[in-house]
Amino acid sequence: MIEEPEWHSPSTLDEAIALKSRLGEAGVVVAGGTFTGILVANGLIKPKAFIHLAKVQGLDGIDVGEELRLGALTTHRRVELSPSIRQSSWSCVADCFGLVASPRIRNQATVGGVLCDADYASDPPTLLVALGARVRLRGRAGEREMQVADFIRDHYQTALGADELLLEVVIPQPPVHVKYVKFLSRSSEDRPCVGVAVAADIDEGGLCRSLRVVVGAVSGRPQEFPEACGVALGERMTIDIANEIGRRYSDLTPTLSDVRGSAAYRRRLIAVLVRRSLEPLAA
Amino acid sequence: MMLDPRITGRIQYAQDQHMPGMLHARILRSPYAHARIVSINTAAVPRDVVCLTRDDVTDLEPLYGPMVKDQPVVARERVLHVGDSVVAVAAPTLREAEAALEAVEVEYEEMTGVFDPVEAAGDSSPVLHESLDYPPDLRPDGRNVCHRFRLQSGLGEDGFAGADVVMEEAFSIAGAAHVPMEPHATLAYWEGGRLHVITGTQTPFNVRRDLAALFRLPEERVRVVVAPMGGSFGAKTFMRLEAVTAALARKSGRPVRAVLTRAEEFVTLNRHPARFRIRLGAKRDGTFVAKSVDAWWDTGAYADCGPSVCTKGGYAAIGPYRIPNVTVDSRCVYTNHPPAGAFRGYAATQGVWASERMTDLMANRLQMDPLELRLQNLLRDGDRFATGEILQDVRFADCLRAAAEMVEWGSDRKNKGLAVMLKGMQTPSRTGVALDIDAGGRVVVRSATTDMGQRPEPTQRALASQALGLPMEDIVVGPNDTDLVPFDTRTTSSRSTFMMSNAIREAAAELRRRIADRLEVASEDLVLDGEGAGVRGTPGRRVALSDLAGLRAEGSFATPGGLDPDTGQGVASSHWHQSAAAAEVTVDSETGVTTIKRLHTSVYAGQVVDRPGAELQNEGSTIFGIGTALLEAIEFADGQVTNGNLSDYEIPSILDVPDFTYDFVEGGQHAHGLGEMAVPVVPAAIGNAVAAAGYRMLDLPMTAERIVDARPAR
């Protein structure tokens, strides 16, 4: 009488895509299982079928070239410890994945998973948006690419089509100055209360040529307000400008309340953390 | 080399126990905080699943509970908290049990709930328990108050007239979860009309007594075997899963095992949320003149040991001070929250928070050094505490000075805080122990001290070794089984090492007498050593211990006492747990994040028996205190726990633990309990340090957000 869910372990990408198309909403994709596991264990979802990707070949690569390519099944821990990433200009990416939860979780959680779950209380999406990273998707109709910023739409919602799988994340060359700050209001292994990513290009004259500031973990998706950064463009970063951008982000960013802090506390933190993230540029 | 079975995985925790033909239990729990059960329909449950409802327990005593009989095996007319047990099932597999829960239909009629102890005691709140038989030593008082502990010494409230300065402030502390790594687990079976229960419990004899009463059996027909626990911290005290598991085993005729999920842990037993209003009166020179403690304890839907918590927390909030005029009014109140009970730091954590923050507020007002103010007022040998007891073996000042020194307490006190406490031990209580010589020539310690991870075994072996004069290798600890061990009140309140050391000493003296009788010599001439038994001055007369197999001796120890619930006078504790802490912090003024720079606890340990064990206990206890200080709070919304998982409810990770130090103040005639002495003082010391950094903290936990929202301290 007990209906056990179906467990599918496709070994090729085509097979996985075919399964996903056929099962539609009923099929839940499992990569590392750290997110799905919590949902199932707490009875929040009761899937009829799982599509387990572990046996699909070629989805777990790290390729450091013109751009950094991270396969969907690459674990956080591999990104964190990868010597080729650490020695490249993308070391900030390794740092950021290394801030997630605990080693046990990072050994399991995947790059594709953290994007497809679109859980607001995550670290990597915030940095990936600031770096202009793209996701490569494949479905029955073929492949497409889009910005991570466009891929994550809201709480647990992405642009992933019903028949699509995420293949990899492609991260362009970062600008000179990149920093991700994870603010924890509680335990060291907590999810972020607020995450701030800054990616800035400063020219030889010390003038700011581009600046992206992204705030994460405070609402349904990473938040970016290019107009708030305009005050810095073509200027030398100062404490006053840092302060002003922080104040603007605090005003513009919609914030939510959860166990890690109230909406009001988060607004207050955004001003502080954005300012602090920009202050090193003023040095 | 013998590896600890915890490391090799060979240890069989309560949740690892199994028997052939065993069924797995699951419990259907109430989604409502307060509701009438209109109907229960189990027709769709498969036939091979055993289903226990209120109709299956009509022949049992209707209610059980360690202090107030108020808890049914499964809900009868009403459910009283979210998570209250409504129907229990047992099936061949856990999956089938899970599926069976979904086949049960329960219709509820939701009722108004009450979630605040002060409100619950008010006239317009719903009455949670219609009629209860209270034992004579409890003082139910009006609506939903299951016990009111009052204390008056000296002139009481009138004593404030003699004060130059009177301060009054309110404090609160949130409910907390014990979070043992191993959840509650019980296996029960019936054999030959006898109930056998293998369970993770700190209180085997309470469980035996309460099961016998519930099933209307003589106590000899109930056997409780204690499995080693993967942590407890107070969670596994008194009857938890044992009643429902035994009832399922009775109905099914099969062994039944129940193991809770992590989510269920959060609705099974928590720490009491508490609120205090403290008034403290002092002379301008700092001499304490009068104190009043007004406390409210939210015990949830069932009293459990709440009446004892409100008593012990009531007098703990007086603090270890000489105060001539004291009143305490401490109320334990039913609400529609999950039940609250024992929690490491038992009631002192709440009381010390309120009391020691108040001490610093007074020091601030009087512009005195908080250390000097405390030293000026601390109880000393021969002083009378507010309960009327004359204190002996007093070490408060030693502990406090040791702690202060470690943070270089001096003229610069910014960011630094202190706390000192007294905590009672379970009194009255008694303990028995037996020493058996087995066929292998080893002495077997028969003791009901339970193992919840604190390693009682090396302590007991060392105690017996010292008392008998035999090497540790000749001593083993026998299984913890109520059929085999003498009565012991329970393994709580850091009493076991103290109580057992006395009982073992007596049993050892008796065993030596018996061996001497066997050898027909006076016991002072008996020599016991690794070679066996011999006679002083007569080298030829020796027997191996194995030749003495079957010899047995018992020893016991009892501490009389108890407090009058109306006046608070009497004997609160046979001896006092004493400790102090000092902390130095930095606070990020823009984010409220507190960083502990230095933290020291100083604990009166008496004679240390097992030093590595003692050190580990105090380290764990300190980390518990850090969690309570900065992180831990069970959040409720209309009675529903909203953070009942370990992602939303956070305990300290090892990365959150700063370098900290501690010392044991040693001396005296006895081993002192020290398993929970850092828990109450650490939050108060950190709170006083945060206050010294400029933030007036009155509520625990001191989350980063609360700190930035706090009023300036001065």
C-alpha cells in the first residue's frame, strides 16, 4: 500500500533530459541532495519520482581558461579547494564556495544545486551575479545561456524550463577588485543573514571604471541597483561615496524577516556592510 | 589498547536497541495548540499495524507525571500543545508506521490557546487542566498556576525601607532545546506479565515507579534497563516515550521501539522560558538590604518537574548574598506550549541571569566596582542564607576572585563582566550502591548512575578503587538495570559523584568487613591489593578475590531536607554548587555582533575524582552557556515552534567557541558535582560584559539584533 517514489539514475544527459521532460513536475532532480533532502525529510515535498544525476558523465568538471567553467555536479568543496581556481584570478569564487555551511555539506552540495534551488539564504549566487556569470542550460530544443541574474527569479523560482537541465556555470574574467562578505548574525555555520558582493574595476589613475554591488540573502533573489553605484563611476572611491552607496542600497533593497534577523535589522546592516565592502577601494 | 566504544561505534545507544519481531512506533501529533478531539477514525489503517488511541488505555491510570499527574498516554478529550500525542502506531517497518499515520483521520475543534504565563494565570484565560490531584507539597494557585513557591526572610518587603537605593528591573530568558545528538529512544516488551523497558533515561527509578502506577502493577513487575545515551542534558528525565511505547507493546504483544525525529524533539521537552521582576535595595556603601524576586515560569501543557524548577530558580535568583530581607514569589504556569522541564543548569540559568544582571545594575547605580560590590555581600562560612540554612564550605569568593583575575579585572573594566552563583543539589535524595565480587575475581559496582555521555564509569571505578584499596583494573561497573542495582533517586542536579562517593565508601567498608570475616581477621588487619586479600603481618594468609566470589555489600547515602513552599524556609540543598565566571567581549557597534575575547569559569569541585572527565564536563558546560548567552531561543507563533530544526535553531558550532579557560577550586572533604556549573554563570558574565561595553541587556539570548536595538547602558 505504500507508494515508494520512483528513483531514476540516468547515465547520459540525453536520458536525463528525456526523463525530466516525461516526468514534468512529478520528477525532482537530485544532485547533492542537501536541499532536496531537507524538503523531503520535513514533508514539504512528496515527489513521485527522483532523477538522480550522479551517474551522468561530464557534469562535474572545473575548466580554468578564458572563462571559468564549473560543471553542475561540481561540489562546493571541490571548488573551494581546487588549486587551479585558487591560483587563478577566480580565487574569490573558491573563497565564496568555502564559506557555505560546513565541510560535510560542502562535500555534497553542488554548483548546479545552489543555483537551481534558488534558496534566498545562499552565498554563491550573490557573487556569481556580481561577476556577470552565466548558466548554460540544455533541453529538448537545444542549449541556451543566460545571466545568473536572470536565471534566479524569486524564492525557489528559476527560468529553468520543464525539460531543461543546468549544465554549467560560466564565469568571465573578474575585474581587479572582487570581494564577497558573508555576514553571520548567529553561528559560524549559519546561512548568511546578509551577503554583499562587490566587483569593481579601478584604472591606473585610481578611478572607478565599473562597479557592481549585489546584496544577497535579504529577499527572494540577489539584489542589484546599478543606478545606486553611478555616483562612483569615473570617480576616486572615498569613504563618503562608500557611505552614500551603502545608504542608497539600504533604501532600495527590499528585505525580509527570518530567524537570522528582522527586515529592519537587515536594512541597517546593508548600509554598514556595503559601506565596509567599498571602504578598501578608498584606501 | 581498548578504544572507547563511542569511537569504534560498538556502543549500543537506546536507539540501537532491537529485538526479533520488533515493531517500530510513530506518533500522530496535534497540529493545534489547544483543541477538542471530535473524533478519531483509524478504519483506513492496515490491519497489521497496531494503532493505539484513547480507547486502548481506559483500563490504565488516566494520568501520569513526576510531580503532578496531568499527562495522558495519548490525548483524551483535548490536545494541549502542538505536538501533543494523539494516536500512536506500531508497524513492522518505520515506513509502514509513517504511512499508517497518514491513514488516521482526526477531527478537531480548535479552542483558544494561551501562550504567556502571566496571561495564563489571568481570569479570562482558558483552563488547561480541569481537575487534578495535587500532592500536598505543591501549591496550585488559581487559574493554570500549578505551583507557587514563596519565600520570606527577615522583614521581607518591609526591609526595603532600610535601603538608600532601590532598583527594579524586568528580565527574561527564552526557552531552549537540549539538542542531544541522540534523540529520545525507548524499546518496550512484555514477558510473563512483566514490563521490560530499555530506554535512554536519567531517571530509571522514577520511570519504573511511574510505569508501575500507570499500568497498575507492583514495581517489581516493571524492569527498566538504561541504555547509554548519546546526550541528554535533562531532556531524558522522567517519563517521556516509555508510557506510550509500553502501551503499544501491550496491545501488539510484540516488542516495540520508538525513536523520535529531530522535529519531535522540539515539541517533547524544552527549557522553561522565564520572566523576572527583581527589586534590590542597598545602602549607599553597597551593603545589600532587601531583595524581592517575582518570577513566572512557562511550563507548557504539562507540569513535568516545573514546580521544582520554579522553586530552585526562585531561590537561585536571590544569589549567593547576605541579604537580611528577602521575598520570592515564583509561579509555575501551564500554557499551550510544549512541556518544559529539566535542562542542564536547572533553573539556576534563568535565576542567575536576572540576579547577576541586577547586581551589575546596582553597582552601576552606586558607581561601585562590580567585583567589590559582590565580595562585600557574598555569603561566607557560617552565614545564613535566605532559606534559613547556615552555609558551610563556602567558596564563592575564591571562585569569583579566580575568575576576575583571569580577565585582569582592575580599573579598566570596559567590556568586562562577572557573575557568581549558588545552585542547589536535589534534596532530599538518597542513593544506594552494591559491590559484588564476581567469579573472575573482579569487584562489580552495581549503581543506577546513568551514562548520558559524562563517563560515570571511570569515576565510579576510581571511587571504589580508592575506597577498597584495589587497582582500577579489578573493578568494573555492572549493567544499569533496576533488577540489578539498588535504588537511586536519579542522575540529575550534578549529584551523582557526590552521592555515589559516599555510598561507595560505605559499601566498600562493609565489603572489607565481610572479607575480613571470611578470613577471620579484624577488618583493620585486612590488606586488599592487586594480589587479592591478605592479612597484615601474616604474609602466608592470602586468598584470591575469585575465591571470594559471591560476597556482596551494600552502601547507601541520603540527604534529608526540603523547603516549605509557603515560607521558603528549610534545607534547600545538602551542599551547594558554587561557581563564577568572567568574560571580556568586543561588540561591533554597527552590527551588534559580540566576540568573546576572554572567558573563564571557576568551579568549586571539592575533591576531583576523574580529572579528564571533570575537565570535559566543564568545557561542555561552558559551551552550553555560550549558546544560551548568544544564540539559543525556541521561537513560537501561536504555540507552534517555528524554528524546530537545526538550521533555524542554532547551537554553537565548534567554530563559535572561543579559547576559554577554567579552574577548579579544590579542597574540602567531598567530591562535588560540576557537570553544569558553568551554564548559569557564563550568560550572566557575558551579559555584564556586553553591558560594560555600553548595551543594557535584560533579555536572553543576546542576539546581535537585540544588542544594536538595546538602550545604552548608562
